[in-house]
Amino acid sequence: QVQLVESGGGLVQAGGSLRLSCAVSGRTVSPNTMGWFRQAPGKERELVARISWSGGTTYYTGSVKGRFTISRDSAKNTVYLQMNNLKPEDTAVYYCNAGLNGLVYWGQGTQVTVSS
């Protein structure tokens, strides 16, 4: 059974940084893509960043370009989201997402709170 284990959320002041991690466990096959979504209270879940596992192609939503960086460690089947210059509007629950063999898996979510 595939599980996504997230870590790294927390409380930070505006302008600060956090790094989220998400490890794929339970399978030895690497994912096709991995990404991070977020959901703020009263809002829909949105894609923040995504990375293809084989070529490392990345995508970022406009509001995080230049501030967030997604990366992967293929040997550890782990994806990271480095978040710099955080803003109060980045406050949300962040979810890890993986596409693997035609199926989509989600992590449990980690809270990121940015105070002004």
C-alpha cells in the first residue's frame, strides 16, 4: 500500500522560510509525478507546484514563482518544497500528491501558518 508521509509545516513570520518534505513509502516503484497542493479555509484546493520524476520538469502556480522551489531525491522517493519569503496569504494546509501507475495518492496534509 502506498503512503505519502509529509513533514515540515509550522508557524513562521512573514518573510520567513519553511521546507516541506514528502516521502513515498510502501512501494519500490518511483512515481511519475509529485506535487504540492494547498487549501486555505473557505477556498478550493489548488496546485502549488509539480515535478516530473524522470526529467525533473517543474511547474509553479503564478503566486509562488520565484519564492518556492520544488525538488526531488530519486533515491529516497522524496519530494521537497522550499518556501521562501512567505506571505500571510500562503497560510493553508499543504498536501503532497503523487501520480503512480495511473493512480493518485495524497498525503495527510501539513499546516503552514504565516503571521504578519
